[in-house]
Amino acid sequence: MLPKLSVCIDAVFEGCPLPQAVETVAKCGYEAFEFWRWWDKDLSQVLAARERWGVNIAACCTKFVSLVDPQLRQKYLAGLKESIGVAQSLGCPVLISQVGDALPGVSRHEQHKSLVDGLRESANLLDGSGVTLAIEPLNEIVDHAGYYLVRSDEAFEIVEEVGSSSVKVTFDIYHQQISEGHLIRNMEKHIDKIAHFHAAGNPGRHELTSGEINYEQVFAAIAQTSYDGYVGLEYWPIEPAVVGLRQVAQMAGR
């Protein structure tokens, strides 16, 4: 079974009105869309677009508060509690979480511990909610200099230490190609700890059909696992958006 696909409208349709973006997603054959910040969206408009076009909402973000700084933990948890309520109202199964930039002068051991402790408290809010929190490693070479969580192995280690099925990883194929490579091996080894995927071409973070990543093989590998979540297309198109979306839909057998 091929992986389910979602389109990040904040990236692929940057600057486009939300109703128009969701309409195009549906007409290109996709069953879901996602976005980053719920707090700057008209949520009634989001729901109306979902219902109008019969698509799902695959993911959105929780508020961008650092998890590596224990002094900000209560602010993070307050934002998460609010985000869980929004996700439930939208029927959105995954909240994506960044973890914050590395703290100068603080050991990685301490920051790792802060992440684990904060996510264990988060799990208490998430358990039974129907919503999964997915921390996201990002590359520091091209896009996110100074970000704490770069490699997927540490992300999976953190999730293992947290020990809750409500806390997993967003595996961004683009970011991890830059940070570490070995995409298929790392995905397959830890597929039970992945709640969401992101995808973009590398280099450039453009269409999936550009660059060095063989997405046909990546999608086929995901399809051979037990993964039943979404692969979110999160890129900035060079061609008109419908061109790249139709190419990927065809690649995925849609």
C-alpha cells in the first residue's frame, strides 16, 4: 500500500488564500493538507475548506517555544494544551513540534534531559487525546543554523526515553538527507517511532522530482513498513504548484 500524501499549504501555496489552496490540493488528487501555525489561521475557514473538498487535515504545529530550556517549560506546556484542543476540533492527528535552538554554555546532556523531561510532562496532556506530538530534527547546514536537534538518532533516543506512544518523531526526508543520509535504513529501523514525514527535493527544497533524492524508492520503502500516517509535501515550487503536485501524485500511483 502506497503512503498517504498530504500537502503543506503554507509552503507549496505560500501567499495563496487558504480556500483556493485546499481546492487545488483536492483537485490534484490529494486526500489531506497540513499547515504550520494554527494561531494565525481563521479556523472556521479551515474547517469549511476541509468539509467543502472532503479532505483531511494531516498535521499542524504546536506553538514555537523551546523545549531545551527548562525555564520555558510551563509556557511550552500551556501552548501544547491549547494546541491539543485545536487539533481535536480540526480532527488533526499530529502536532509537529520544533525543540528550539541550542543554548550557549549549556551541555548537550542538560539540554537532552530538558527535552526528555518536558516531553514526559507533555505526554500527560497528550495521552487519551487522540493527538500525537512529533518532534522534528532539522538540518543546521543549510536552513537552521543553531538548532538543537539535528540528527534523527538523537530524536529517536529521546522518544525512547520518554516512553509514550503519544510522543514520536517527524522525519523530514529533506532535512535528514542533508544532516545524515542513509534515509531508508534510518526510516525502516525506527518506523514505529515516526508519526509524520516531510518531503522536499534536495538541494533547493523544491519539487520532489528535482535533486538527488529518489522519492520513488523512498515511497516504496515506506510502503513496505507498518507506517500508516502521512507523508507531507513541504517544499517551495519553482514551477506552478499543480505541476509538481501532479508529478508526485503520478509517482505515487494516484
